[in-house]
Amino acid sequence: MGSFVKPMIIGAGIALLVISFFVFGVDAPHPDWGKYWRARPLIVTPLAGAMGGAFYAFMVYQSSRGFNRTLAILLSLIVYVIGLWLGIVAGLDSTMWD
């Protein structure tokens, strides 16, 4: 259990930094976005990053059971980037990604 927590926190932290770059870079948000428009992307995107970190931990576990370690890390990186992109799109849907 503990081996899953650290990669999930790291994945969520990276995702939070990436989405913060977009969210806090907006000086004048559109009035249709609502008062708390920043909450959704700042929650959804780190959750996607945490799931990418969990997938990494799972693949490291699989590599200890005989799966090719290089392939496991490469696959984890690809899944993380795709998941992060989808988390950004889902978080910014109907605001900046309209």
C-alpha cells in the first residue's frame, strides 16, 4: 500500500503544477465561467495525475514479477502524459477549453 502512495503524490503534484500554470495565468476570466471556475481544474487534473502515478507503481510492481522494466517505465510515461492531457481537458471543459 505504501509503495502506491508516493508515486500518486508525485504524479498529483506534477499535475497540479501544470494546471496551475494555465489557471493562475488568467487575468480576466470570462463572466460566464462563474465565481469558482478554478476549483474544477485544480481538483480534476491532480486526480488524473495521481491515477498516472498509481499506474506507474503498478507497472513497477509488474516489473519486479518479470515484466521488462524499461518497457514498464516507458508505458507508464506514455499513460501518464495521456492521462494528464485528458485531466487538463476534463478540468478546463466549459471554461478555457471551450
